[in-house]
Amino acid sequence: MNCAAVGDVIRHLNKLPENFQFYKFECFPKDANRVIYVEFTGGLCRKLKSGKRKGQWGYRGATDVRKFAVTIEDGEKMELQYESIFGKCHPCGGKGEVMASWSIADGMVMRMCRRCGGTGVPPGGTYAEGLVST
Ligand SMILES: [Zn+2]
């Protein structure tokens, strides 16, 4: 499940403000091999004013914390909803590339997104409006 895309859909459907950010994703049940649902935890955050992550969201001291449970099945539907709501390909978030690997030596290595072929546009355009339940 693309937690960033699904998180954006949760924010949109629940009419949460832009500064409501998800910062914790937990798979359940914890002792099973197969994940049934992912619990999203988020809250109202403020942008960092200093330090290495300046300008990014700071999660410490988040207020109005809320949790959302999303089953794997629903997550797949929400990835398609993401494309119809935002008009962006879901694995790459409209950027046309996804992470291939990450290491301390090389940092983040990107590769072309296979779903959209690097265009960032969902294949066949955006999906039917009917998928979106608001
Ligand atoms: Zn893509």
C-alpha cells in the first residue's frame, strides 16, 4: 500500500486541513504473516522553522491526533481514488519516478515509475468519478 497516497485520500475524504499529517503507519495483526490492515496515525503539525528539516512538517507535539484503520483491500481502492481525486499516478505521486533503493552510501536511488512510464499521469487518464464517495 502506498501510504502517502492513501493518507492524502483520507485527508481529502475527511476534509482534514493541509497541516494534518500522518506520521505513523503500523501493520496489523502484528503477529501474522499477512497484513490485514494498516493503522494510520496523524495529527495537526507545524512546519519546522530551523534545523536540517527546515520547511518540512514537524511531527513532535502534533495535536488533534487521529487514527484511521485501512484494510489492504480498501487501500488498493483508495490508491485508485487518489488518481481520480488528484489526477496523479499513485505509486510515484505524479513525479514519474519511484524509489528503487536506499543506502547510506548512495542515498536514495530513483527509477522510472512503471505504472505511468515516467509521465506522472495515471494510465488512461483519471478514473471514474463514481469511485469517489464524499
Ligand atoms: Zn507513476
